[in-house]
Amino acid sequence: MKDSIRNMLAEGFGVAPEDLDFENRTVPGSTPSSKREFRYIGSIQRADLLATIKMLIDAPIENKPTTGGALTDGCEIVVPGGDVFQCFSYKGDLAEWRIMIERATSLLNIKLAWIEDDAIVTRSGDKFSLKDCKVSFY
């Protein structure tokens, strides 16, 4: 992909240009971004990710984000023990999105995780090194 196209797409999606290097992809969330945050939803299949994100957005909670949006990021992580986590991200008012996602996943009893220091960390406190996980991109 030409650098100019990659840069234009990166700006439009609010990600770093290197996140669009599909030959050398990194795990979404492993590179800090001031414009987008990445979260992982557990125990759902790839095909159910969009419906689950919609369910989170539609959850009956107060103070929903007024700017930005969410999208899938094409990354699946299988942690030791077999739990599967699918990646999505959001942009806009990051604090409002983060609070809404945390409240909605808690309300709907959906597993939530994020990347921290080369590990996937779950809300319940489990931490798995990415080296011990099976990571795939789609």
C-alpha cells in the first residue's frame, strides 16, 4: 500500500499508519493512540461481534457518548484455557465511550479485556502474555 494512501486511511480511521501495514500487523491496542481505544469482547464468535457491539451501544445506561463511533478491528485472541476475545475500537469522546463500554459489558455480563504491557488483561483480573496466546487477524 502506498504511504500516501495508508496515511489518508489512517487519518480517516483515527489509527496510526503502521496499524494499516497488513504484512506486519501488531495486536490492536499494543501501540498507544490518543484518537482511538481498543477493547476485546470475550466468549463470542467473530460473526456475532457487530451484533454484540450494537447491543452494548443500545444497552439501557445513562450518559452515552455524543461523538465518535465503534468498529471491529479484525483481530481474535485465544488465551490459554480457550477463551476467545474479539477486538473492536472506538473513537470520539474516549472517556464517555470507555465508561459506556465498561457499564454495558458489566450489565450484560460480557467479558471485557484490553492490551497492557504485551499482555491481554481481563476485567476480572486475569493477565495473559500475548506470547502465550493465539493471535489471528481477519
